[in-house]
Amino acid sequence: MFPNGNAIFLLAEGRLVNLGCATGHPSFVMSNSFANQTLAADRPVGQQGQLHGRRLPPCRRSWTRKVARLHLEKIGVKLTTLTQEQADYLGVPVDGPFKPEHYRY
């Protein structure tokens, strides 16, 4: 507590709060997250000398969709692909992306 009455509450000993203070995430959720992180970590390695500054580009949406598709398949979910007619109606490519570029997952 500071003399002015303000206080700082340190949660999870400085670790990620959702991991350090929660009762845990299902392993399925963690597997998706770690798979995306692994793919994202590989990107700067493959683009050495091409990235500028300290800001990394966002994870490719195609990776996120691929990870989700592979994980869902493992638990018996069958995803279908849009037909060309459906894609035309929605105004999106058959294989995505399905959200506008400014949308962040």
C-alpha cells in the first residue's frame, strides 16, 4: 500500500494470469494455443533479415485455421468446405479468409 492509498496487486507472481490463477484450461485448448505459438515462432526464424524493428507481424490466419481444422478432426468433428455458390453468396473465397483483414481473432 502506498502512502496515497493506492496499491498494486501482483497476480500469478507475474506470470500469465489466465495460466497462473485459473484452475486450468482443458488440454484441448492448450494444445491449440501451443500449436499456434509453435507455428508463429517459426516465422521469424524463416524470415531473418526481412523483419524490421521489434514488432512481429500477426500470426497467419491460414495457420490458425489449419490448427483448428486438425484439432477438430481429432475429436471427430467433420468440417465441410464451402461450395463456390455459398462462397459467392457470402462474398468470401472458398478457403477463406472469412473475416475482414482488420478483424483480429
